[in-house]
Amino acid sequence: MTTVVIAEKPDQARAYMDGLGIKYTGRAGGGKGATFLDQNTEVVSAAGHLIELCEPEKYDPVYKDRDRMDILPIIPGKFAYDIREEVKSKYFQIKNAIDHANRIIVATDKDNEGAAIAYNILLQARALKGYKQILRAYPSALNKEAVQRQFKHLEKIEPTWFQARAAIARSRSDWLIGMNFSRLYTHKLKVMGIKGNFAVGRAISTTLNLICQYNQEIEDFVEQPIYELVGKTIVNGQQIPLKSQVRIVGDGVNDPQAQFWERVKATGIQPGNAKYWGKVAKVEAKEMQKYPPVLMTKGDLYKEMARVAGWTQARSKKVMQLNYEQGYQTYPRTDSGKITPYMYDYLKRLFPTYLAAIGATEPYEMVEHAPEVLKRYFTSEASAGAHLAIIPTEKVMDSNVDVTDDQRLMYEVVVRKSLTLLLPPYRYVSNRLGVLVEQAKFMAQETQLLDQGWKKILLPSKKKRTSKAKQAKQSLAPGFNFTQYVKEGDVLPVKLGIDKGKTKPLPPLKSIQIYDKGGLMERAHKYVTDEKYAKILKEAKGIGTSATRDQAMQSLQDRGYVIVDNKDVITVTAAGWLMNWLLRDSQVNDPILTAKWEEEYTRIEKGTVTSAELINATAQLIYNEFAAVEAKWNVDEISNYYEQRKQAYEQATSAGKCPICGGEMLYHQDRRHKGKYDNYECNNDACKYRIYANYAGKHLSQKTIAELLAKGKTKVLRGFVTKDGKKYNGHLKLRNDPANNTMKLQVERVP
């Protein structure tokens, strides 16, 4: 008997071979040997999707011409697939192994895409005819112990195939929308002289729409004054702030100050009199305890790394994948924060080892919570599927292992977050104090710390780090109970005041806000007025999974619809605004379409509908949308909108004036080479003068470029690097090069 294990990628395959005891050399993507699974076990590896939907020209050569509008829309009668050219040898290696196997174990990633990768390979290899046993292993982690456990707990394949069918239906519908609308809009804009690849897709267009709506709120913001009646009193020698219900926010029509004083006078409080006596109408104090939240999903880890270290999503994504592949952290692309009882047991067993590995010097006493508390953190092994939190594995990253500083920092964050489950609850006193001053009701709501509990182990925020002495002082501050010092009917001195403020716009949108729990894509239901579909989106946790959200955001950057700067701030380009505006009355970028499709995916996974029904509905949508585009296309209106957005974008993103011609120096991201050739380029087509953002081993910020363009010379910059690796400091300056009619960069060194 022969067993074949299908991994999704080479790193995963090597981890499986390590766990199963199969010897291999170098960076091999597969190998054979005797294991506890079978005397003849072979591990083979895909490289993501080996088999993909064909390009349109595969159906008919006429589709090669992307400017032929008379042949649109493209709706294949039967979808065809191709083996990707660069991985054909890998596919045939897998097929050969499958042909000689009696049993196949699918061990690709645990999400729908992992299921589809395996399904398409086996379908292409004609291995789904029922004469081979096929089972499922769910890779929750890649350390040796976890690999052995997952292959000793094999599950039925049927749920995976339902997942695969849903993923395949999604990919086909997305293909139809992308191929048809991208060609349509790219051609029509090209005819107008607006060049570019104007890609359209359900996920990327909906994400772009949400980003544009967020930014539109910022653009439409009008500052308004705020007037609020406040007070303060004394309890147990401590000053307690009081808030009232008398609060007026300007509306741009009425006089807010006049409205405020009218409300104040209605309470019997006289302007100019700040000192009053207030009667205690209500006093409550409850000792509360809070257990830690469930452990981290992918979005949670993005958010935590941003909080602790200011990392961008891209940086976190790279490191979490590396820590997973090297066996230190569990599977990263997860949308659940739950763990199995076995994972909880090894966290307990390795508690002191983890603390030593991260260099934790403070004493932490491990506690075991009651079963009724723990049940919210657990999922059973059988139902875990792709739904397990990111925690450290049993392979410990101690001080002796060779890893990067980034890997070690993320590992520390993951360990600390995971160990919160083994620490005492956070305890505090929740105080409420109601005071009546004349007829004005004031309320104080605050908490007083009793015991930091599990919060003590978490790293502080990068923005709010304080000295160890100050942290210790804060952590030791005793809490007190309001009810021990005041009771209903008591009279307290109250000093009144007016809190004058202003409304604030939304902060600039960061990519971390796209992914995290409660982020823009998860809260897509907020933008849906239809209650039924809003509920579906809410239950589905918004648009896409953690993996597809990554893909959508990456696609928006690759298509030039948005740029993300080194502070993680998203800026929508003129092309992005234009594409979103063109789709303003379309279903394609409406979150409701995603909600409808999520409903269909669920039905496909349950086997109650076929993928053909979703494909037919998508085809009908395309016919309807094509007709609508032709009816409303207005060249002058589109041109005017695009020019307005282009001018606004250039003004907002310009680093300064071109030193050659006076044009605007605009930032251009190099997505192809991962930022290596990021640059600032003149927007004058006849000039195109360019300054690269990476110079002499140093990344130049927009602030530095702006200073250089404005003054011709920067302040002293640190960290330039010579070709032989030596660091030096100096002023960066522009040097005139009359021979070539240009300006060149030069560093004026300083000691």
C-alpha cells in the first residue's frame, strides 16, 4: 500500500517530512520513506494554485483583441482550466505519485482555497472517481509534534470538497466579472485618452468603494463647535469629573452657543455662578472581573503588532508567515480565536519555558480557570477545521535559535497574548455616581484598578510607553469603592464649568483598519440598508476572509487605485476615485452583492444548490450592467471628474516642485520590485525628472524629499551606507549637472 500526502507549498512539505521522519536534502519539495502512516509514504507539494481558469483567448482566438467590444460579454458555456506553464513539471510529479497511490491525504491549507487547490489537482489527475481512499489532515501548525498529531487524527474528505466547490464557484463568478468589466472600462476610458488597466472585481471594487466612502466623509467634514456643561466634585480626597446631559454640537444652521445657554438656564443654573451644592441621587460600585478576550486571529495579530511596534500590515504578514513556516507559530490565515483542549494543555505545560524564551523577568503565577470560563476559548478537534487561533507551537523560540529581531518580537507578542489565558482575571471597581445640581443631572463613571491580572503580561503600546518606575506606580495605585464614602441623599460641593471643543474629522485611513477585528471590511454591513443582507454580512464577518482581504488590498495597490505610504496611510489615486465613481450605481462594488454571494456560498457548501445557479445569476448581472453602462456613459462628465480628482491627488501627494521644470514631484510606488525603485517623479511628461527614494543604502521619506526640493539641501541625515557596508552621516543635496541638463543627488559628509 502507498500513501501520498499533498502539501500546498514546499515549506509545508518539508515540515511534514520532518514530522513524519522522511529524509530529504536541501530545499526539496517532497520525498519518500516509511512512516507510521504507511511503509510507502510520499510527500508531494503544490505551489499554490497549479491549475487556473483559462484566459479568454483559450476559448476563441478572437478574444485576444482586448479592444473588441462587439464580442463582449464573455460567458463560457463550460469553464476550462490550464496548468500554469511554470509549474507543469511539478503537476506531473504529483500526478505520477497519485497514479501509484492507494490512499491520498489532502494536507493543503485549511481554508476554502486550500481545498480548491487539492480538488483541482485531483480532478485534473482523474483521481476523484472513487477508487482511491482520500482523507483530510488539517495543518494547524508545522512543528514536529503538531504534524504528528494532525496525521494521527485524519478526517473525512467530504466537507473539504464542499469547501472546494464553493471556492471554485467564487473564482468562476469573479472571473466573469473581472474579465468582462475590466475590458469594458479599460477600452472606453482608453478611447477618451485616459490610459491604464482599469481592473474591476467584486472584492477589490467593493473594498475600494468602502475606502472611498471613508475618505469622502473626511472630505465632506465641516468643523463644528461643541459646548458641554461639566463639573467636578471630591470623593475620598480625590477629584471626580462629572458630565451632564447638557451638550450642544453645532449643526451649521443654528447658533450653538445660544442653544447651549438656553439649555443651561432651563436647569435653573445661573450663568456666572460656578459653585453649587449637588445632591447624590445615585451611587453604585461593583467589583468586576474581566477574563481575557479569545486569542488572536490574523487581523488581531496585525492590530497588535501595529499597537506594540507600529508595524504595517505588510511587515506583519511577512513575519507571521515566516514564523509559521519555521514551526514557531500556528497557522496564520485564521479568522477564529479559539484553540483545542490539547493546545491549552501544552500552553500550561510549557508556561515557564515560554516565559524564559521571551525573557520575562516579572513573576507570573499560572492559574487554571473553571470549565465554564474556559469553554468560550475552546473548539473541539473534530470541528476545528480552519478555525484555530494564532498561538506559539510546542517548538520554542529560545535565545539560541537563529531568527531575525522581527521574528523574535512577533513571537514575544504571540506568547504574551496566548499566556493571558493562564493568568488571573483583570479586577476593577466600576463606579457610578449621579449628582443633581438644581435640575441638571450629572454623572461620573469611572473604574478603579484592583488587580491588573492578565493585562500585566501584555506589552505596552508604542505610543504610550512610560518608564518602568511610572508603570510600577500606576499598577500599585489602590482602587476604592464610591459607596464606602458617599450615599444617596448626601450633599457634595460641585464646581461647574463649560467644556468647549470642536468636532474632529475621521483620522486618515490606514491599511491596518482594513483587516483588523471591527475594521472596514468586517463592518461592511454598516453600509448596507437592507436588513436581510446587512445581517448576512454581519454573520459572515464582512467581506472576505483574512486571506482574501489581504489579496483585495494588494490588488488595489498593484492596479494603482491606492497607495500605502511608510506610515501605513492609504491614499486613493485619481484612477481609484474615477473607477469607484464609474461604478457608483453598479451592483459590482455594492456590499449587498457580496452578501448575496456569501449566502450562495453557504448553500453550495451545504450542498443545497449547485455552482451553476450562481454562475447563471452572475451572467445575468453582467448583461444588465453592460446595458446600464452604455446608457449612462457621458464623456464630458467623466473627463471633468477625472481631471478634478487628478489635480487634487497631485496637490495632496506632491513632495514639492521639480528643480528642472517646476512641475509637481509625485510619489510612485514600485510594486514589482517590492519598493526597491520607489521614486518621486515630475508630472510633466516632457521632463520626467526623478529622485529615487532609496539612495546610498537609506530610504528617503517624503518629508526629506520635500526639504531637499525646497532648500536644495537637507539637515544632517544618519545612516547612509558605502558600497563596502560602512555607515556615514551627511547632508543630502542637489548638485547641478549642466552637461546632462539635470540635477544629481550628492551627500556632503559630516564627521
